[in-house]
Amino acid sequence: MKPEELAKAEELLIDVKPHLFAIASDYQPAMRNGDAWLTMCWTGDGKQLHTDMPEIGFALGEEGGEIWSDYHAVPKGTHRTARQPMR
């Protein structure tokens, strides 16, 4: 990334700062206690927030959402095999 691109991103974040509660990945506590009233979140988290507290709405755009997968990798040469459970 070029330094001028970083400078533009920094300027944008400073401009919107008065309108933001936080930029964080731990958004559930603030949503649950009412400190924040809008968040971008994982679909599973949004559904769970709505299930736990129906007053919290959850919407997915008509265009859809992201598709993602989690992967688990076992390093070559480890004493564990891929079939052994992680503890």
C-alpha cells in the first residue's frame, strides 16, 4: 500500500470519528447493552443477537452477503494427525 493511500484512509477515519462508537470486532456487548445501535457483523452473530433480543433487527441486503469458510490446518511433521481431535 502506498503512503498516500494510507494518508487518505487515515483522513477518512478521522472525518467519520465523531459518528463512530468503535471500530472493533467485539461488538456484541455494546449492542446488547444499548451503547451502540448499528453494527456490521457476521450473519451468525446477527441472527443470534436478534434471537436473544428481538428488538435488535437483522437485515441482509438484497444483493446477498459474503461467503466464507474456516479451515483447520495441521502442520506437516506434527505429532497429531488430522483425525485426532484438538484439545
